[in-house]
Amino acid sequence: MSATSREGVVIVGSKPPLNYVTACLSLFNSGAAEVKIRARGQAICRAVDVVGLLRKGFVKDLKVRDISIGTQEFNLAGRSSRVSTMDIVLLKPDK
Amino acid sequence: MSATSREGVVIVGSKPPLNYVTACLSLFNSGAAEVKIRARGQAICRAVDVVGLLRKGFVKDLKVRDISIGTQEFNLAGRSSRVSTMDIVLLKPDK
């Protein structure tokens, strides 16, 4: 995230959920009003876990501003593949 | 779904995504204006895949009315566990 941006992005992959929780927390602490959590395929469940953990243990009145789902298409060795994507926009409660 | 209800619920589990696609389609065809897709834990990614498949191949202008995420707590042999949940409400385009 650049210093002027008010929004941070956390891309959820295959690491343990707590890693992404810490990433979100440090973005909020460095002044981001919104944090967007992005995930593809199997990582989508982990992204939802991250929001659950944040809500339960770290930011009590965290708001979920928006959730969107979609599909991304790409060519892999001449074959077209599809993967589901999800974006969750979190809002810091006091902003 | 009862005959008088205008909303159907499809609970996504561990079967192949196409099974749930067919379930959604038959609910829409039997007159449901809305179909709610429910999933927990690992099945959340599959629920997003189901929506992607429906949009891509079956109901071209399907609308996603609402997506909500949450956490469900339960006691398993004296230990409390948490699992993430997701509800996706789909709207038939012509309704």
C-alpha cells in the first residue's frame, strides 16, 4: 500500500489464516480505512476464515462493506481454465 | 421447498459442483424467485464455483442479491470449534 492510499489489499493464498490476519491488522494500524481481502479458488474459504478470526479476536466491531464473487479465465498450455474469485472489503469501525 | 414458498435453499456439501447447479436450476424452474446457497468450511469455495457455473452456462443474467459470511460455533466432545459459513442469495433475472 502506498502512503497516500486509504485502501490496502491483502491477497490470501495457502499460508495459515493468522498470517493474513496480521497483514490486515498492520494495514489498519498504518492508517488504511478499508482493507480488501482477495482470494481465488481453494483460498476463498481461508479468506472467510480470516474475516471470522478478525471479527472474533482482534477488531470486535469490524464491518464488511462489500463482498463480490466472480470468475477468472486464463489459458494454461492451450487449454482455457476457470477459477472462482472473491473480494471482501472490510471497514475499520471508527472510520 | 414447499409449494407455497418463493425461496429455495441449496446446501452445498462435498459433492461435485454440477449436482448443486442442477438443484438450483430445478428450484428456479419450479417457480422459486430466489435461491439461497448455503455452505460451511471447505464447501464455501464450491458454493462460489456453483454460482460461476450457473452464470456461465445456465442462467446468463443471474443476479446475486446478497452475500453474507459468518461463523458458527459448536461443541465437539467438550471442545468448542468454529467454522465459517457463507450464504449467497440468487435472484432469477426475470423476477
